[in-house]
Amino acid sequence: MAFLNGEQRDPRLNEILYPPCDAARTKDLVRTYEPNKEFADKGHISPDGLLRYLLSVENDVLMAEKYDLHDDMDQPLCHYFINSSHNTYLVGHQLTGRASVEIYRQCLLAGCRCVELDCWDGSDDEPIITHGFTMCTEVKFREVMEAIAESAFKTSDYPIVLSFENHCVKQQDKLARYCREILADSLLVDPFDSHPLEPGAPLPSPNLLKRKILIKNKKKHMHRPGAKRKSKSAGEPVEPKPASLLEEAKEADTPSRPVSLAADAAAGEDSADESESSSDEEEDTQEVSVEQLKAKQEKGTAASEAAAGTAISALVNYVTPTHFHSFEAAEKKNRGYEISSFVETQALQLLKTKPVEFVNYNKRQMSRIYPKGTRVDSSNYMPQAFWNAGCQLVALNFQSLDLAMQMNLGFFEYNHRCGYVLKPDFMRRVDRRFDPFAESTVDGIVAGTVSVQVLSGQMLTDKRCGVYVEVEMYGLPADTVRKRFRSKTVPNNTINPVFNEEPFVFSKVVLPHLAMIRILLCEETGKLLGHRILPVNGLRPGYRHVALRSEGNVPLSQPMLFVKIVVKDYVPDAMAAFIDALSNPIAYQSELQKREKQLEALIEDDVELPNATRPEPAHPSAEARRTSVVPVAAAAVAAMTRSTSNGGSLQKSAEAAAAMPTPPPKGQFIFTVSLTDSALVEAVDLDLLRKHPAYEKVASKQEKEVAKVKKKQGRVGQMRRSQTDSMLSLHKDQLKQETTVLSKYCAPLFDTLGALVKERHEQQRRKLNDVLHRQEMELKRQLDERNKAEKKELAKRHRDKQELSRMKREVQQKHINMAVNEIQKASRGPAARSHPLSQLRELHRAKDEELARRQDETQRELARQREEYERRLTDELKQKCDKLEHEFQ
């Protein structure tokens, strides 16, 4: 229970709303994960049970609700990040890649909610989808729509946006017809009455648009003759238009797609969304007058084109493309249903120059970001920069599994992989201001501190190589940390490498809601073996196992990392002690009391200073002033004499003299009066003077100072005894630790000696066996040579082949019989002992027995030495402890 509450619990949780783990909950966990029933009944957990718990789903590195649908899905559509794809139809390169229908199914099944369709007029009167003015292949528009209708809501029920890049001139009516026929009821044609297409009206929510498909396409409107077109303002930026693709298509005899060089492809790519937003009107819709329609009818194709444009435009509602003029103009129009597309370079420029306005723009309406046309290798930009600005449709090339795509897959893995992630509150509310480049704490958001300690790994790869781990963070520019935290490389161990690194600390995370931790595992060559992207606001502190993902964010079955995570609120260094005191005031007071006791030995008691001053001598009375100088002096001398004779001190005599009247100033007239002798020689009682307040005060002061000195001496003695006991205890602990270490290595040392003895014995036995084997082989060789010599002799004497063959068989048989006889002689019979082979075997057996005997003797000697060594350690420890006690007495 202490482990669960101390290590595995988030310290930021409220103890009332989220009570700590109690004894009943702990017993349930033990019963669930402990395999030993006896241990479970007693409430104990074994290492195997603890390992099962640490590997269980209950101990996942993220909160369980992160995987579920935990976001509020009733907010307007512009309040969500939406998983988006760019040039979805392409499998590879932007210029020479292959177009595929299957890629649409894969993207939708992966959770993508916005796919792009580049529509062109086909050669067989069927619209196609391809990358214009390149060498990419093409697919049928109808087949793509069928694939979308089939896979649209397999993974998520939330709405899909079909982003049309429409280059069709004569076949737009078929686009609209296929959309209506194939998508059927899934296609949202008319806006909801509760959310009209009016300025200031909010967009519908994902829940309201469940299982609906929205069309994003250029929208055309008809107006009456005489209506004036509104011109652009002088200061508004105008993007340069590329060569008109529509005019080229009109001039062609057939609607075939032209092919040009790579430069034309790049221009066509950048013109994709520019063509969507190239209207010159403030309304940003292409207006066609009746007179213009009549002029086009004279050419023979104008009427059908207008009808087709009207048909496809009727399908566009809540995602109406518009050309972006400025943030001020968009705020003035306040049309939430309009969406602007930005190439990444333009979006970055806006983000650098007007970051706060960009965030406010995305609070009202949606924006789509797409890669620049020069990314012909289908690479991606980092989406985090645009998520920081609240951009909803950050479109990426799904076919490239680079770092940006991995971040996108990891970001949308959560919230039940529905493709929608709710933006933080301050990026949705109009009364909140947010700067994506903020370096200080955002208003209303508590900054955090995250620490990740990589301890070990399990079953990382089947290769034999060195591995290391990197930990990165992505979020606001102030929170982003890359290429800083890297563990050591563990060589040639991918089964269970131990890193045991110092914690990687991200001391201040300004905005945890947008920050993500990326933990990546790499070979020593830098090749990625696996990674995991974790949202910071969903991390669970404690000891956790992090299951790794592949480049495509597919869970790997075995590789995982064992880490310790610490998550807490950020506290500046200057306020750390104050926050600790607030969080645990009892411990803070205990620390203060401890310090106070430690200072008692160094601080003296307060010394009471005398408040009374020495009394001034009384002025001589009138009677005294009438006395003469001589009697006064005589009385003083007599008083001093008496005080000295009675044992009084010189100091008391001086006091007595000082108490006498002082002589008058010179020249003063004095009346002489004769006094009696009794008045001059009055005796002083010392005991009575000792009771005088002045004397008692000085004596009391003396007693206090003496008591202080005695008290200090007592403290010194007490400290000396305490220090003596402490030093004695420290020396004893040191001796015990030394003895423990010596005892710890006693068994390994003697076991090593025993193993060496056994190994030496085995080596000697192998040598004996080798000698016996060589002798036997030598005997066999001699027999073989004799057999060969006899066969050669027979070949010389006999020329008949049959006779020679028969004689060789006889010699071979004779050789076999001879070998058998030699073996029998060596094993039994009266001549067995005198046979060389038998003698050799007997010698081998004797040597083997001698080796076994010596080994037993050595093992017994080792056992005796081990017992003596352990006994000597115990005796030496006792002697040294006795000696220390004698020295410290």
C-alpha cells in the first residue's frame, strides 16, 4: 500500500475526489496478480506477482480514459484538431508516384477524417483522380467514392471532410451525381436549421454530424444582371495566379490530361488550394452573370458547365472554401462555415507575424494547412507548430512515415482514435488570450515538471547489437526539447539491457495540454527500432512499462521499456521551500523543532544584566556639614582600622570610608561641634551587612554564573559521552560491514577454488585418456602396416587376379583374428597382466584413482580452510570490538 500511494500515485490528485489506495484495494490487487494462493491469502505478493502487476493494463503508463472517448464532442467543429491527409491518392513520390484506391481505405481505417481528391476530366468521359501535370498514374473517381463509402465509418462515426481540388471542366455534373448516388444518406446536403449558414452562427458539433460526409469544394453563386462585383481593397494581399488550367482544358480537343515537366508539377501543386481561393470578390465565390452565361452558350459548352458547377456547389455547406485576405477581414465577416487553406510557408509567416490573431481566427472558423509544392519526395512539415496555433486540418502525406507523420499518428491515437481531439479551453474561449510563443506560465494553466528515468528494456529486438534510448518533448517552442537526453549505449544486449540512467528532467513545461513526450529506441548506428508518443497531461507517475510502437504506430508485441516517471506542478526554485511547507506543514514544523534542538548546544542562556546602578552617596546633612575636617578624617581612619582588625576586607573598609561625609570644599566656613566617642567608634556587624540587598545581589549574580559554568560542564560531559558512544558505534558498524563483505566473498572465493580444482582434475584425466588413446591407435597402426606389407608381398608372388583376391581376403581375415586375439590377451587370460595394452590400461586406472583421491583431499582441505576462515573472521570481529570498547572507556 505504501508503494502504491508513495510511488504510483499522482501527488497532484485531490485526496477527497481521488482517495488513496486503502487496505481493501491492496488485497484485491494481490489476489488478482499473485500466482501463489498461500501468499495471496496472507496478503503478501511475490516478485512474480509484482511483475504481473507492473506489466498489467492496470499499471499502464497513461490514464485509462485517454484511450476512451473522453473529450466533449458537443463543441463546434472548429474547436477540434482533425486528422487530415494531403494528396491521399498517392502512394509514393509526388511526381512519379502511383495513385491507388486502396490508400483511401487505409487512411480512413487509420482514423483520418479529411481526405483530398484531385479531380480531373477523364479521357473516357469518366472523372479521374490524379496529380495534374505529372507522371503519376490515375484512378477512377467513382472507384474512390465507393471505397470511401465502404470504409468511412469503420473506425469512427464522426464526420468526414472530402477536400476536392476540382480541375474538372466538363464532368463536374458526374462528380455531384456520384457523390449523391454512392454516398447517399451519408452526404450532408442541406445545413441544419439549428446551425444556419449565417454570420455569427456556430458550426455544428461532431456529435450532431455523426456518420455524415461534408464536401469542401469551390462554390458558385448566380446573381441578377446589374449586380456589382466588389473589388478588393488596396492593401489586401493578392496571391499570383498560375497559368490557368481551365483554359488549357478548354482549348484541348479531348479532355485528356496534359503532362509537363517537374517544374509544372510544382506550380500545379501550389495552385491547388490557390485555385480554391482565387476569387476576386469579398464573398469569395465565383459569380457568373446572365450575360456571361449567354456568351458561353454561344461556344456550345457554357450551359452544361454552369449547371455542373451549380450541382457540385449545392453539396457545399459547412466547409466552404474562401480566399484569405486578413485576420481583420475574417473577424469582420465572422462566417464560421468558411475555411481558408494555407500553404505551410504562408502559414508559418502568419504564425510569426501575428500569432495571437491566428489563434483567435481558429476559434471562429477552420483553417487547412498543406505541404509546399517543392516537397516532391512526399516529406512532411512538423505539425506541432500549427497545432500550437489551433489549426484544425493540418494535412500530411500519409505515405511518408517520417517524424512528422509519427507525431500525427501518436497525437490522434487517443480519444478512442476517432480522428478528433478537443482543443484546450484557452484555445476555444474568445475571452482568453493565448500566445503560441509564450515562455512564461499561461494564465490559468499550471505549468508542470516531468522526469523520465529509463531503467531497463525487455525483448527489444532479435538482432545482436548495441541499443540506446532518447527522450524528447514536443509542444510550445519553450517546451520543445530535442537531441538533449540520451542514455548510454548498452552493447550486444537486446534481451534485457539495463540502462539505469539518471532522470531526464523537463523542469518547466509551460503548456502540458499540448506537450508530448517521445521515447525512442535506436540501434547504435542510429536506426529506429521503436518509439512511443505520450501526451504529458495523461502520464501516470511511478514505475511503468512503455510498450513501443513501430514507425507506423503499430504496437510491437514484445519490445518495451521499464521507466520511472515523476509528474508534478512546476515550482520556481525560490518558492520550493515555501511550497514544501504548505504541502506538508507537520513535517515542516518537525524540521523546525529538530533544528531548534540542534542549536541548543551552541547558544548560551541569556545573561541577566543588572538594572540598578550603584547608589550615589548621600549629600552631607546640615549637621555633618558643621563637623570639622579633623574629626571626620579621624573617624574614617578609626573605622578602617576597626574593619581591618575584625577580619573585614579592604573593599568593605573602603566602602565604609566612602560612606563617611565628604570634606567640604576649600575655603568654606565650618562650625566645629564636639561629638561623643560612642558615635565615632560604632562597631560594624558583617553578618548584618551580608544581608544588605546590594551584597545579596552580587552574591546572586555569582551563584548564577557558577551554575552556568556547571551546566556547560554537564553538557560537555554529556556531549562527550554521546560522541564517544557514537564513535564507538560507528567503529563497530565499520568493522561489522568489513566482516560482512569478507564473509560475502568467502563462499565465491572457495567455490572458485573448488571449481578450479575440479577443472584441473578433469584436464589431467583428459591427458591420461589421450595417452591411452594414442597407444591404442599406435597398436592399430602397426597391425595395419603389417597387413599392408603382407598384401604387397602377395601381389608380388601371385599374378593370377582371382588367386590374389583370395589370398588378400585370407590375409585380411588373419589380420582381424590377430587384432581380436591381442584384445583378448589384454583383457583376460594368464598373459593379460604382461600384455603391454593391459599394463597401459592398468596404469591409466591407477592414475585415475590417484587423481580422484587427490581431488577429495583437496576438497576436504578447502572445506576446512573455509570453516577456519569464517571462524577467524568472527573471532577477529569480537576482538576488535572488545579492543574498541576498552579504548573508548
